[in-house]
Amino acid sequence: GATTVLKAGTIVQQNAPGTPPTSGTLSVIQDSKGTQFLKLDASFTSGFSTGTVAIYFAKTNGEIKNQRNGGTTATNVRALGFVNKAGEQYINLTGTNSFTGFSFVVFYCETAEANFGSAPLN
């Protein structure tokens, strides 16, 4: 069905050199039933040497490990899930995964404790 783009952004690599290149475009979309999704476009790529990369909504593009310190996880960042492959993907934002109040999507490697990339939501 028809979808509406609510927010969109271009992923910029973080923590170079040595960090797997993370790039592509993404958008927050809503379908005709009102369900919202984070859509990673066909151009999305990252490094999956540790298996998966975590995806967060965040208030800034600063390091996730720092943003969630001090018991502020729920207010500064919101974990959305994991990706383990490149290309087009959809992550359901139903329930507690709303993007409201967040300005960035951040791709974070839990193993390396490093942001791989981020995209501002415009």
C-alpha cells in the first residue's frame, strides 16, 4: 500500500579509521493503516564482522555507551533492534519504538562499544 515519509536521513560514518564503513539512506515511514517503520534503503551497508549492528534512536549522534550512562537509557536513547545484512530492511516502530523526541538514528556495535554511523532525522 501507500506509505508516507515522516522523516529521512543520510547515514554518515563515525569513528574512522578502522570502523567498518556504514552508509546509505533511511526513512521513518507510515503505511495506510498508521503503522510506522524505520526503512533502511537498498543503499544501506555496514560492517557485520561481529554478527550484528544495533540500531538506536538517539537525541544526539554521540557515543551510545555515553548517552545511556547514568540510568538515562529511556530518555536519551531507544534501542530498536539489530541488523545483520546490507540492503533494504524494515523495522516496525509499533508501541514503545516511537521516534518522537529523537533526532538521530545511530548504528552501534555493542561488542566494540563504538558508533559505526548515524543519520540525522530531518
